[in-house]
Amino acid sequence: MFVLKNLLLLFAMAVMILSLWPVKRLISELPAGNMRRWWGALRILVLLFICGYFAYTVSYFDSYRGSVDFIVPGIFFFGAVFVFLVTSLSLQTSNAIKRNCELEHECITDPLMEVCNRRYMKIRLQGEFQRAKRYKEPLSIIMLDVDYFKKVNDGWGHQVGDLVLKRLAELIVATVRDSDVVCRYGGEELLVILPHTETAAALIVAENLRLKIANADIIMETADKPSQAIRVTVSLGVSSVCPEIDSVHSLLGQADKALYFAKKNGRNRTMSCSDLEEPERCVKR
């Protein structure tokens, strides 16, 4: 029994030491902030517990007064198991949440442009449209397409063309608000959802995007060609929720129509068509 008591104390201390490993992993994976500091404080507490276990083991290692001496070692043992289970489960939960977030991000993100994909665009635009209609709030969208993108692919290759699209998406994301949603609509077309935005404000955003893209140098380097800056332009169509627009399909159709007229009228321009039945009323920027 004397040996069993000492083994129980040593095993409890070993389990407590093992609990430091998941705590260390958690601290290394957490970003700087209060949560990381709290787990750092918990690590200090675990170390203090280990010191207390060690001090008790050294003090009472050679003593044995009967079954009563199993009370404290038993508490130490189950306390150590509890700490180990809590820290281990916390690490597993953190990893599971991280994996779920990564999977969710992959499900809604276009792998090339690293913006929202079309599947998420449909869900988000439908939600924003319903909210705008219900609460009579403004909502606008910008549909943009790269001008003469086939020339980029033919002259530089599809790998460079993909890089141009990625840089273009990065520029758009950096230009719009955090509350705006940038999506890949298809091919070299993108769609920007602008909640709480009237047509006039959406036109300003679209024109700002057009100018920034037109003036941006995209540096390209390939094995068979020297470093060179590529410039591309985009055509943009703007549409907004109004009483005549009764569906997301109509809203997208209006933006697509405005984009069509922007391309038809020379490209590298922004247009807004408020009435699809009267194209001459499209506003040119």
C-alpha cells in the first residue's frame, strides 16, 4: 500500500506534466490577445500545481499512516486527469473549429481569385435583396468584365492571365469597403455587392475601380520573356434595387445590360441602366 500511494502521486504528477503539451499547442496557435494571455496564465497555474505535487511527494514519500493517506494522492490523481482532459479537449475543439472554418472558406471562395465564388454570391445576393426590399434600404451591384482579356491569354499564356485575374481581384478587394462583397461571377467577370448604397454612390465606387485598374501596373515575369508591366481595363455595369426590380434575376439582368452597353460604347467605362426597356436612358460615365 505504501508503494501504491507513492506510485499514485508520481503518476498524478506525470499526468499534470503531460497536460502542459496541449496548453503549449493552444498558445502557439492562438493569435496575440486576451485569449492567449489567459492560456498563458493557465500554464503558469499548471506549473504551480506540478510544483505543489512535487513538494507533497517529497514531504510524504516515506510516510504511511494507513488508508487515510490515499485521500490526498487520490485528489491529486483525479485533479491531474481532469486538467489533462480539459486541456486536451480544448485543443481538439480548437482544431475542429479551425478545420470547419477552413472548409467553410473553401466552399465559398473561388480558388483562383480568392474572392467569393458564384455559389456564395447567389446566397448572399438573395439575402441582401430580400432585406433591402423588406426594410426599403438601398442596394446596388457592380458587374465588371476585363476588356480584351483574350489578348492577355494569347500574348502571355493562360498562367499569366490567371495571375492578372488574381491581382485584379486583390485590387478590387483593397478598394471597396469591408462590408461590400466581391465575387467571381464567371470567367473574367466579377460582381461587387454594395449594401446600403444608392445608385449615385455605386457609380462613384465603380468609376473609382475603373480608374484604379486602368492605372495599375501588373508586373509579369516569364521564362521566355523579360519582366514587363501589363495594364488592363475593365467595363462596368451598375444596377440598383428599385420598385420595378422584383427579383435578383432582374437586378443581375439590369447590371448585365449596363455592362453590355459599356462594352458596346467603347469599353473602359462605367454605365448604369435604370430602365432595361429603354437602353438610351442608360447613364454613361
